[in-house]
Amino acid sequence: MSNSADSHKGAGRRPRWRPVRVLTGAVFALAGLIFFTSFNTAKGTNIRTDASLLKLSDLIQERSHKNGELDESNGSLRDDVESLAQRDNGGTKADDARLKALEENAGTKKLGGEAVTVTLADAPPNATAKLPGYPEPQPNDLVIHQQDLQAVVNALWQGGAEGIKVMDQRLISTSAVRCVGNTLILQGRVYSPPYKVTAVGDPDKLKNALAASPEIQNYMLYVNAYGLGWKVDDDGAVTLPGYSGTVDLHYAKPVE
């Protein structure tokens, strides 16, 4: 009787899962899900080497190259329009002189004169502290940042620059010097260091303005401590290109 009762109790007892078996089953289920997801994504292609899956950097370089071609085409068309307008625009000589002055101030015309070029470059990747008392550099200490380029541009304007070119592009009032990672994005085009900034103006005033800038003085600490690149050259007489991109202002609009 007691054996029968014990047998009945045993039959009604729920099976007890061992933790190891539960964990093993979950691992196999997760592995199956990952395999199915990978197969469904690949569709029979090699995910690492499939040419259709372009890297983001490739897309950026492609767009940058396309923007450069469009800038050249736009500049050529602008020259054609101005040439046609100058044939007979109905304006007086005073009007023509006023328009020319506005174009020069806007940066859409070529500009010649004495110039200074500032070159900024990343430090060597294996750089160490060159001065006693300085800690070993972090990765951010060895690369050019947006604030460094902006400091150079602002100092040159402060020094009376009549026009500025960053790399091969003329700056205008709506130009924005922006860096993403270790690359410069300027007016839709991408550049890598070393970065060159050329300004037309009085060379002595331009160099004095660079030396007086607190932001550049801070940058020079990293130049001396870790080997960031810094070079200022007198270029003599140069000609800056006119800005060839669009001059339309784009701004956000409220949703109606």
C-alpha cells in the first residue's frame, strides 16, 4: 500500500530540468537563429566582399568627387552667363563698378595679392611626449581638430585677410569649416590632412594675428609637446580662385 502511494506520488511529480540542459538548449536555439538571420541577409553572397555593399567611406569619396565636378561645371556656366551679361546689360559704368565690388566682396571673383599659407598636419601615430612634464599623448592629442582649422581661419580674417582659400576652395560668408573624424568636409567635398589655408593680405599683419590668437597659442603647446604639424609660409604673389559653388541660402522651414 505504501509502495503504491509512493508510486502515485512519483507519477504526479513534474520533471525537474537541470540548469545545464536548459542552458545548452538555449545556446543551440540562439545559434540556429543567428545562422538563419545571416543566411537570409546574405542571400547566397559574400557579405565581406560583395561589391554592392559599399563602405560608407567609398560613398563619401564618390559624392565628394561628384560635388567637385558639379562645382567646376557651375563655375563654367557662371562665366558664360557673365560674359553674355557684359555684352549689353543696360547698366552704367557706375553700376558695373558697384557690381564688380560686390562680386569681389562675395568671393566669387579671383583675387590676387601677397599671401601667407598655413599648413597643419597630424602628428606621427607613434608620437611620444617631447618635453619633460607632459603626459603621454592620447589619440585625440595627435590629430587636427575642427577647432584648430577654425582658429587659423578666424585669426587670418582678424589680421585683415582680403580672401581665404582652404585646400583648393575659396571661402565665402556661408562657408563652414567642419571636421568629421580625421577628415575635413568643406562645401560638400572631403579632404584629408595635411590641411593648407592660404590668405591674401598684408603678410606681416596676417602672421601677427596668428601669433596673437589664444586658440593657436594653445595649439602650439601640442605642436611642441607631441609634434603636431605647423608651418607658415610667405607665398609672394598668388591668385585665389573665385568661389564656384551655389550662393543660395538654405534654411529650415516650419512644417505646415
